[in-house]
Amino acid sequence: MKKRSKTFLWVALILIVGLIIALPKLRESKKEGKGAGSKSGRQQAVVVKVLEIKPSTLRETVKTSGTLLADEEVDLSFEASGKIEKILFKEGTQVRKGQILAELNNDDLIAQLGKLQLQNKLLSEKVNRQKILLEKEAISQESYDQMMTDLQSNEAEIKLLQVNISKRRLPAPFDGVIGLRFISEGAYVNPSTKVAKLIKTQPLKIEFSIPERYAEIVKTGYNLTFNIENSTERYAAKVYAIEPSIDAKTRALTLRAYYDNPGNKLNPGRYVSVELIIREKKDAIQVPTEAVVPELGGEKVFIVKNGKAQMVDIQAGLRTEQYLEITEGVNPGDSVVVSGVMQLRSDIPVIIAGDKPGKDRPKRGK
């Protein structure tokens, strides 16, 4: 009996100790249950960022790279062979069309020209005398015709010499800036010898390529902007020519645009980043693409009304990488949620980041 009573006492003691340890945890769990129940009775507000809709210009653009080209560019060389007698230009200066840049020695041609001009004078006088004699029937028509042939042949030789003399001068074929020269006075040159490079830098051309899917859209007259490396300044240009065929290897279409290049600020050969405006729509209602919720029934956005999120169906229009035009479903002045979209559902209270709580804005839950 004594052993049974001792065992009973030990069991009772263990149960009492266990209850003492478990009691505080039971009280905490009851409190948590009550707290959870009070929270589940109302919805927690979500902090979001919104965009007030204001119609603005929406542009669909294509970004690509290109190269600046001179409007005109040529390697200057003589049409004839000979020794350079004069160099009449300074490197890196502006020259005008027709300006003589260099001359070859042409003393032999000048001497031949002088001789032919004297012969031409004598032959002209003979022809005049022969004409008088022909009118008096003192000579035959055949004799007069022979003298006229001699005069015309001499005049043809004079013209040929004048052409050869002109080939020993190097004129500028267009207005532009002449580059570094590669010859010196006294050097012997031929038509394959490069004298200098002449470049027309006003305007400049921008050559670039775009994917073939835009081939049916882009036309001459389209506007673009571009910038050069290590510069944030943007320049405006306009497409003036389009390659009639698509490159079979790159599947790209090549275009060229004109840039006026005031003050010769930019140089040909530079790499440029091009942004071609494919489509443009003014007064478009647009939202960032991250604000759009894609669903099976169509695309939707959340707008904020009376401090709550409302999901609305939209009809999409022009679409770019960053923005989407909305043609139906959203009106100017609406506040569209652009951040925190994934946490929302219809009629959930929202707090607009940066706003102070007011009668139309829910306060944070305590």
C-alpha cells in the first residue's frame, strides 16, 4: 500500500509540473488566436504608387546603331602623268568647287598650243582670200573646201591641246574640306597617285539598318534622333533614302538619313546610336507596361477610387517597350497603380506612397 501511494504521488507531481509549464503557452496561443481573428475581420491596406493619367505623345521607336558618312568624298588625282609644279591648297582647309588645287608641268603643251594658234591665224586669212577668189570664180570649189578642211583640222588640234592642258590642273569637284596631302612639289605622278582626300561634311549622312519586319512601315521622310559615343546630346535627322532590297544574310534593311551638321561639329566615320521613330500618336492615354495585368479574358489595370483598388478591363493600342496605349477603360485624370500591382485585388484599401492620409485616403491599421 505504501508503494502504491508513493507511485500515485509521483504521477500527480509530474502532471502538476507539466501543467505549470504548458499554461503560459496556452495563454499566448489564445491571445494570438484572438489577434488573428481581429485582423481577419478587416483588410490590411497595401502601399502602392500611382500615375495620374494625362494624354501625351506616344512614340514607337527602333533603336539601332549606324555610321556617319560624308555627303561627298573623293580621293583626288590627276587625269594625266607628269611632274608636280604647284600645290595651291593648305591641308584641312575649306575649298570651293572649281578651285585649282595643284598643277603639273605643261610647258611642252603650252608651246604646241602657241604654234597651232599661229597656224590657225594664217589659215583663217587664207580661207578669207580663197572665199573672195571663189566668188570671182578665180578658183574651184574644191580648192576652197580643202582650205576650209585644213582650218577646221587645226582648230580641232587646238581644242585637243586645251583639253590635255586642263588635265594637268587639279580642280576641286565640289565644295568641301581638303584633307592631308600625299605628294610634294617636284614629284612625278600618274592617274593612280593619290594627291589628297576631299570631303563634303555639310550635310552628313547617317547609314543604319533596321529589322526586315519594319520594311513595309518605314518611308522616306521619317524622323530619327541619334547621339555619338560619350555624349548625351541628341541630334535630329530625316530619312532620305531606303535600300530597295533586304540583305539576305542579316535580314536587315539599310537606310540613310541627312543631318545638316551646322558648324561642322560632327565628323564622318563616327559610330552613332540611332532611334528611329516608327509610329507617333499625339494625346495618347498611356501607362507603363508594368501596370498592366495580363489575364485570359484580356488585359487589365488597377485604378484607385475612394481609397480602394478597382480592376478595370482595357483595350490596348500602340505598344512600345516601356509604355502601352489604352484606347478604352481608362480616362484622363484616373490614378493607375504602377507599383504594388501583384499584391492587389478589387476593393482592397490602398495607401498611395508619399500621400498624407485624408478623408479619401485610408489610414494605416494600428
